[in-house]
Amino acid sequence: VVYNHQIAYIRSANLSEWVTIRTALIYFDSHTIVEEYQMWDEAKTHLKTLLWTTSKCIDKQGKKAEHPMEVMKFLSKICLQNVDFQNVDFQQRIKEIKSTPR
């Protein structure tokens, strides 16, 4: 279940403008996942929006639960390795993304 959103509107998207959206899993543990959504201009030269969505695993009663082992194995295969989520805050991540060559 979605627990939290953090969003930064960095540049406006214009009416009818084509954009590129990149999504990735940037963090997980036994009961939490964090997904990152980046919206770029079509050429991928200007970051327009950054969104972090945090989700928690819950059981049928709505209580916090742990991901099954199969899910943990899958998450470990798809999680980006180059994002140090526990040591970077949202604003630092924006700077990091904008300074990375495309």
C-alpha cells in the first residue's frame, strides 16, 4: 500500500509536449519499497519532475508485514545499485540526477 509521496516540480511541461518518464526501484527492505519516477523533456536534457513513492507491505488485516522471500529475491534483481537511498535526501538526489551526464 502507498505510504508516502515526495514530489518536486522542477520545470513545467508545456501543453502537448512529449516527455520521457523513467521509473526505477531505488530502495527496498523486508517491508518497504521506494520507487523513483523521473520526468524529462523528450531529449532527456531537462529534468522536469522527480517523485519518490514509498510503499509498505501489509497483510490481509492491514498490519505491517514482511515481503515473502520470492519477492525479496525479485526486488534484489531489479533495484538500482547506484542510488545510496539511506544516505541521500530528496534534494540531494535532484542535484545528483541533474549533474549526471546523459
